[in-house]
Amino acid sequence: MTVDTATYLAEFRRRLDLPALVDVHTHFMPDQVMRKVWAYFDAAGPLTGQPWPITYRDDEQVRLKTLREFGVRAFTSLVYPHKPDMAAWLNDWTAEFAARTPDCLHTATCYPEPTAPTYVRAALDRGARVFKVHIQVGAFSPLDPLLDPVWAILAESRTPIVIHCGSGPAPGEFTGPAPIAELLRRYPALRLIIAHMGTPEYTEFLDLAEQYPDIYLDTTMVWTDFSEGGAPFPPAERDRLRRFADRILFGSDFPNIPYPYAEAITALERLDLGDDWLRKVCHDNAVRLFELG
């Protein structure tokens, strides 16, 4: 399957004259954490609600080789804590991972706890270029007062934040657009990348993008057969996909996807929004946002 996917993606890049893909939503974690994540998916945990076979269940170096074979030029190591006193340790790991993996965008994370401002500043000082916040898994409100200084730091530094805040694949206590709308009212300069296009609250998150020019959305899992079965993207929003062509970023959720990587791209091609749209989404927008040159 890897060879077939790599061949298809090479042809896709050739047709669009793309030098590479940029994937803003990939997961690299400490081995023991990744294996616990995989075990959760294997058990079809309550946040998935359905069978979720991991397609790229390989060792770290194999996964890196696979992404590079797919023509991915830059990617992330999205990590996320589910309890206190975990984020700083994860940030130490991602800093080390970025140091030995030059094509990885140095990623960091945070959790609502008194130490968060200190380790967030430390991560930025060490070169973090993107943050990951997972409202669903972390089970915390983005409006938690302990996060106020964190949002202020990230807004001032203009650091992109990939935030899983939609209620898919299963709603959490603090998921949905309302808390994010209030967060943006308080910190309008935040550069949020709404993971999974805000699944399933696509319209509401697109409404927020209408209001805030620094809101981006990533395509992770959206429009694939796997996602369309349970959370179909509303056809009425198709025109806004064109309008936000400069603020939509390709994401895959690699390696934790229940289908071959190629499906993330074929899903975008099926939208039939044109080659220019695909170039922006799969490469140009992320190159501009992260100043990849």
C-alpha cells in the first residue's frame, strides 16, 4: 500500500507542479505515549465511538521514512497532555525530536496548570513554531483562567496553534464553537488552526473564520469516506471553501488514520475546487504561515 500511495502522491505533485506536501497535522510522540494512544484506538474508546484501525503502526524511523516517501516536506509532532504535570515533559521530548528531525516543525503543547506560562515561554525560547491544544482529550475549557497568560503569550508571539475544539468524533464537556468564540473575543490575535475543519460544527467554525482573519482550518480526515459517513461536510458551505482558499491547510492525522494516506488527498481532489486551490491547501498556505521559504 505504501508503494501505491507514494506513486499516486508523486503523480499528484507532478500534475500540480508541487515541490512537496506540507502536513500540519501529524503525530510523533514518546514511544510509550504513542502506544497508549494506539491501544485506545484499538479499544474503540469513547472518544472514537467506532472501530479505528491504525494504518501506519510502525516504529518511529519507519514512519518518518514513510512520510518522506510520500513527498512530505514539513510536518508536525502534535502531542497533547491529558493530565497535569505532563505537558512540560512532552515539550522536552518534542524539542529533542525536532533537533534530530529537521523537517519537523518544532511543536509544543500546554495544559491549564500554574506552571504553564513558564514552560510555554521556555518552549518558544527553544524554538517551538506551533502548539497543539486538544480540548477533547484534555477535558478542559479553553477559558480556564490558568490558560489566560498562555493565550496572551501565544497571541503576542503570533504562534500558530492547532486546536482540536470541534465535537467530533464524540462531543466533550468543553468542545464546540461557543468557548472558542469567547476565547477569540478575549484574544482576537490568536492564530488558531481549527483541526478537522471543526468537525462536525463546520458552519459555526467557518463563521468564526469570517470574523477573525487569523483563523485557519485544517483538512484532517474531512471529506474522506470514513468521516463523511458520520459527519458529512455540508454542501452549502462549498463556496466558503473557495473563499477561504488562503486559510485552509492540509492535515492527515498520520499515523493514526484508519485508511491509506492517499485518501486524504483524493478526498480533496474529489471536491473539484481546482488546481490552484489544491496548491494553496497542500503547500503554499503552510509555507507562508510557517515561513518555510
